[in-house]
Amino acid sequence: MFTLVLASCSTIKIAYNNAASVGYWWLDGYVDFNEAQTLQLRADLARLHAWHRATELPQYIELLQQMEQLAPADIGPEQVCAIAQEMRRHLGTLMAQIEPAAAALAMTLTPEQLQGLERKYTKTDARYRKEWLSATPAKQLEKRYKQWLERTEMIYGRLDGAQKDRLRTQVARSGFDARISYEERLRRQQDALQTLRQITQARLPEGEARDLVHGYLERTLDSPNPAYRAYQQALLQEDCRSVALTHNSTTPVQRDTAVQRLRTYERDLVQLAVQQP
């Protein structure tokens, strides 16, 4: 039922506790920060992590509790979408929290770093094209089916043959289009580069830089392309229906497994929320 919003694993506590460090290394792989930028970014990420632990984790715990209550019974697509929309709200909150530090960092970037960022985008785009655009429809279907199956079994345990066949059929009927997703990916990358160049070349004051970063983050969350927004919304509704259908096909034993695993995630988050960084 909960594959749209839960992508956890047995190492959740280790992963969360190291999120700031992992986030730094991931960002550094795109920009290659200098010493001063590294010190500032690490400090900003540590503050963001502390805020998230204190403010957001308790709300995630409440959401998990809601999911546990839903798990034993059949559900409708609207209930799944309500959970997904709540997670989207949290993403917006996180973006707002990131905004000041992102603007301050953007003001320090050099032309060479932006060129490096552009090269990194080119490299990752080539990998995306190889994995998706160059793949046959049959291979794309198999890849997406395996992704859905892995996430579903992570919650419910092993699916039987009929359940797997039903899941494969749902994936095959999906309106997912790798090329549409790729075009939006390119739009976001060009938007990022244009925003960063505008900030650095004009040497904007912090307030104006933050306004530009705010606009970029908003366009990342809500694409300015109406066709893409419609496509994204259609996929969400489709996924909500698929999650509900899959959940409603599960056995009492599988639903009990889902409840127990959700409770495990909840216990992990409770421990993380009170743990000192």
C-alpha cells in the first residue's frame, strides 16, 4: 500500500544519521566545492539536519501511525493520494528551509564550478538516456515492474504469482513516458544553470539571490510547463489507484506483515527523533 511514500530499508538509522555527510558528498560531486564553501555547506547541512530531526521526524511518525491504522482494511485511491500529498507538503517545507543556505552558497560559486555542474548534468543525462530512452518498451516495462515489485514486497513480504501478474498488468497500463520525464529533467537543469549564472554574474545582494532561488525551487516542485503538470498529476492518480488495487489484493497475513514493518519504521524514527546529533 505504501510504496509511493516509503522507501526505507534495514539501515534507516545509519542512513539518517549520516544524511548531512552523504548530502555534502553528493553535492560536491556536482560542484567540487572549495575549502570555504565546504566549511559553510557542512555547517548549513548540520543545522538543516538538526531542524529536520526535531521538527519533521515527529510528523513522519504521526504519518506512519496513520498508515498503520489503514493497513488492515481495504483502501481507496483517495486515501493513498492523501498520504502522497502530505509527503509533498513536507517536501515543500524542506525546500523553504533549504532556501537561505542555498542562496548564500549560490552567491559564492565560480564560473568554473558552474561549468563543472553543466558537465555533470551532461554525464548523468547520458546515463538516463542509456537506461531509459535507449531501452526497448519491453525493457522499460520490466525495469519499472521490478521497481514496483521490490518496493511492494519491502512492505508486504513476498507476493504470490497472481499478485505479481496483477502488478505487472498495472505497470503495463501506466502512462509513464520516459521521454516526457527526460524533457522535464533537462528543463530543470537549464533552469538551475540560468538561475545560478544570473546570481553570480550580476553579483546580486542576498535578498535578490534568495528570491531567485525561491523561484527556482518553486518551479522544481511545480513545473511551469502545464503539459508536464497534467502528465505528473495523471501519473499520481494512476499510481494511487495501483497502490490501492495492490493493497486490496493482499492477504490478512501480508497486511499484518505491513503493519509490523511500519511499526518497525516508526520505532526507528522515534529513536532518531530523540537521539542527539
